[in-house]
Amino acid sequence: MKKNTKNKLFKNYISFLIPIFSIEVLFRVLFNMPLVDWAMARLFLSCNIFALVVSLIVLPLKEKQGRIISILLLLITTIYAILQAGFKNYLGVYISFKTSGQLGAVTEYVRDYFDSFNPYFYTMLIPFILYFFYKFFFEKKIFKTYYFEEGSIFEKKGLKKHTSIAFILLFFLCFVYYKTLNISFMQNALQLESTKSLFKNPNNPNISVNQFGIAVFGLLDVKTTLLPVEDQEIRYFEKKNTEEVTDNTRHKNDTKWIELNNNTTDANYITLNNYFMSREITPKNEYTGYFKDKNLIVIMMESVNEVFINPEYYPTFYKLYNEGWSFTNAYSPRNSCSTGNNEMSGMTSLFSIYRTCTANDYKDNVYPESIFNLYNQKGYKTNSFHNYTEHYYYRATIHQNMGSGTYYGVEDLNIPYSNAYKEWPSDISLMEEAMKRIDTEHPFMNWITTVTSHQPYYTSSEYGDKYLNLFENTNYPITLKRYMSKLKELDLALAHLLELLEEKKVLEDTVIVLYGDHYPYGLSDSDLNYALPYNVSERNNVDKTPFVIYNAGETPKVFNEYTTYLNILPTIANLFDLDYDPRLYIGEDILAPNYKTSYKNRVILADGSWENEVGRYDATNGIMTYFGEQDYTEEEVISYNREINDMIKMSNLAITTNYFKYLSDGLSSSNENNETQNDTN
């Protein structure tokens, strides 16, 4: 039996390098990432390392064994790349192994997921298919010289020599690759986080995939899932000097906080203390206390985007939007586990952790500064409601730890429901049952999360088909019609809520805040474009969602500031004149644009990209694009990005360390000690 040894290393190295590099190039093309930049050079190096490692693995093996192993490795890489392309297209994010705990809960999404697939994603199969045929049919024809007898002394010497050469080359390539992580000319000055830091911890998948490629990101994701690492780029934050005191000043005495920090040995808590104390205490403004002592209902609407702003099909929401305070540039940026994470962000004004189902993974955290606890301290009765089970999110635990007086799930509300994925309970029933449990004899604050408008839209369902006749004269695709049919049930639910509040004579004393959790997954951009006046594929339009603050009898107002769900809590806290410390919220009061510490008027996406009236920063590619003649200096963009990166990192660190429990317990202990000393004196 003959065996090729002299060319074996070379042929396996080159034959694996070509397809794996081709997959990476196709992936970048599909997602509009640059093909000529330093990241591409780094990616080419990594593909060479992969190819060399594979050739080393198969070098001592028989031809058939090596062929099978190399084909399997390339197949795994190909499938992973295609699936990640699908997730990016469908959810707007790359999926991490840290969210694998949700896989069992979302198996029902598979049909939606594949229905949304861009056919071009399958082009990444081409390199694998060519490699497969090459290995089985053409390899021996191409490499047919220098054969030695298997087991001969010539083969053993050749094997040893080739192995030595391969390891020397591998060491050299790894050394060069490592240098590319921090060598100055290969860095993008505008990049949100350093390349070296992302290599240690790929906590921002968008930038990581851009800088390292999809295969390296996958390996880094596995590594940090199994062996978590702490962030390496945490800066020191210095407390700002006291601003000029005015009638609008919020007075905060940090004496006990400083004392707590001085007695703290945990480096993470010290960093967080310094960060939050260093933030600005935003002053009061003309809207402070505007809704003081009124009731509050916050409604997070499932999969609602601006299709819902339509007087013909959805007159109730249109009324709320046009007679309330509406925000024309409101966004609900997508991230991993968007519904649960964006609900959590709305309740705490913190960025959730991009690569995890944060609400679930940190369900035992407590947040004394949450929206529920602010109202609890004010003497309100607080509750929360959702018309589905714990199948996806552990709300019974999460909401209780947020401070909700009572959490009512679908079973607590006695609402009929089905375990079939396509069937969701009625939001009309949700409003009916929720209002039965709201004590209108006392001030109340309630959080309601709807569900009827949830995907899927590709198949028939009770509410997906119930109102299809409304759209029979349109040219809308059936998926869009089913989505809009489900929205009709939500609109009728809002009408019923207004009726019930009116019956209980509390409508005028109740403020209703409505926002969408995320865009309707399962619908393509082309589907949505039928019903929207703008192209959802442009800029960040796909994440535009309605945001409304409504109180019966109020004068309508329209606000054009850019905003997200992060800003809801601090805005409400100011409107109700609650006792809160603005520094503990990453979001800002949207209604404070005319003061020295004004609202910064921007939307920040999960990956650190941002947009305002001047332009858009794309964190994935590290590119700033301007909309008009006004622009920023490079130093201004870098400063802006550093600030946003700190906001995201400090939010994440606060969540992973349960910081707000530490802070609350520490300050409470200080108060108790002071009271004991006073009693002794």
C-alpha cells in the first residue's frame, strides 16, 4: 500500500486553508463587513493557523481517517457560520453558548427561524461541497508524486521532519497573530473596545466577529463560557466637583457611600462605587412632579413596532399616540433574549448583558432602585401581570426580586392558554383579569406585559386569522396580515383597559406608559416595508418602536429626541417626583433637554452602536457616518465611545456582582450603626 508523505502536510494545509478562508470571506460579504482592512489580515492569519492545526492532526493518520476528520471539522465550521448568519438576520444578534439554556424553550421558533433565512446564506456551503469532492475524488490525482511505502523508514523520517516544520511555522503564526491584537497600526481608533480585550473576552459579538471572524469568535465564545474571565479594561472614575447649587438641584449626601467605599475591599465594588458616584446628578426641571401622586400603568407590548400607529386598523392605540406624549425616535434595540432582557432594562434602566439571558441568569439579583421599589417607597400598591407561563422567563422570581408586590402569571389570572407555540392567550383577557386585581382605592403602580402579538406569523392561529378580513383589500403578504391581525387583538385590549379605568373612575388619575419590547421577529424587512413609510433596512429603522406617555385630558405633545427603553424609568421617576438618585440609572430623563446636564439625545444599541441627529456610529465596523454637514472630530467620537463603553461595562458588572444589593445593604448598615450610636449617646 502506498502513502504520500512528502506532500501530505502541504496538501492538507492548502486544501483546508482555501475553503475555511472562503467561508469567512462569504460571511463578511453577506453582512457588509470590509474586505480590505487590518481585521481581514488578522482573519487570514487565523485561517492559516486553523489549516496548519488540522494538517498536524491528520498528518500521522491514515488517508481515510484524516480525510473524514478534516471534512467533519470543516462541516462543523460551515454549519456554525450558516446558523450564526441566520441568527444575525433573524434576531439581529449573534447567539452565544452562554444563552444555550434558552434552547429548550425556543425550539418552537425553528420554523420561523428558517423561514426568515436569506437564501444567500447557503452560499457558505459551496466551499465545503468543493472540499468534499476534492478530498474524495481529486486529491490523489492532483498529488500523485513522492509516495513511500507505509511504515518504511522513509515515511517515518518524513513524518518527523514535516511535524517539526509545522510546529515551527505554527509557533511563528501564533506569535504574529498575537502581535496583531495590540500593534498600533492595526487598531481602529474609533473602535469601542480594544481588540486585545475582546480576544480575552468577546463580550461584544458584533465587534468580535468583525475583528476575528466567525470561527475564532466561536472558539472564544466556548472558552469564555467554560472559563469565564473578568473584564480587563475597567478605568478609574473620579468623583466630579459639586456643581453650582440652584433651586433645581437634587441634593445627595454621599458621606455614607464614601464611608462604605473606604471600608470595601472588593475591587469590583470599589470600581462600581467610584463610577456611580462620579456620574452627574441631573437637576429637576419643568416636568418634575408633573404627574405627582397619579397612578401608573406601564405596558410592554409584545413584538410591537410602528405598524401599530394606524388610525384605520388600530384606532385605540392611534388615539393614545396622538393624544398623549409621543416619541417619534424611540427604539427597542434587540439583544439576546430580547423580551426578558428588555423588560428588565425597562424596570432597572441598566444594559442587559449582550451574550446572556440576563433576566434569567441573574434572576436572584435584587434591585432596590427598580421602578417597583421607587413606588413601594412612595406608598403605592405595586403588581405585575403577564398572560403566559414561566416557559421562557422566570418572572415569578424576577418580578418579586424587582419589588413587585405580587406577580400574576397566566395561571394566577385564570386565563385559558394553550401549550401550542402558535397559540397565545388574548390580551383582552389579560386587561380584564388584571383590572380585577388592581386596588383602585389606593395609589397603584402596575406593570403589564402582553403576548398576543407574538410570532409565529407563517402559520394559521386563532388571533393570526381572526381579523384577516380587515386586510383583504391590501397587497400585504400573509405573514404581515397575520401579524397585523394579532395587533388588532392588542388594540381592542387597550380599548377595554380604558373602559375599565373609566368605569372605576380612575382614568384621569392614571398615567399609561406604552413601549414595544422589540421588532416582530419572524417578519422580513420586505414584509414590514409594505406597511411602513420608511425602509426598515436603512440605518437602525428595524428597531424603531412606539413609545407613548398618556394621561386623559393632557395636551398632546410630540418629542423628537432619540430614546430607548433605558430612559423610561428615570423619566417616569422625575415626572412623578419620586425619591431617586439619577446616578444609579444608566438611562436619562428624556424631558430635560434645556439644562446644563441635558439629555444627550441618542439611541444606544446593544453592541454600543449609536445614532443621533448628527450621524450614526457603527460599532461592528468602527465607522462613523454623518447625515448632514455637521460632524464630530475624531477625539469627540472616541470620547463618546469611551463613555458608552463604560455605561455598558458598568451595567454588566453591576448585574454580575449583584451590586445594588451590596450598596443597599451597606448603606442600611451604616444607617443602623448611626442610629445605635445616637441611642447610646
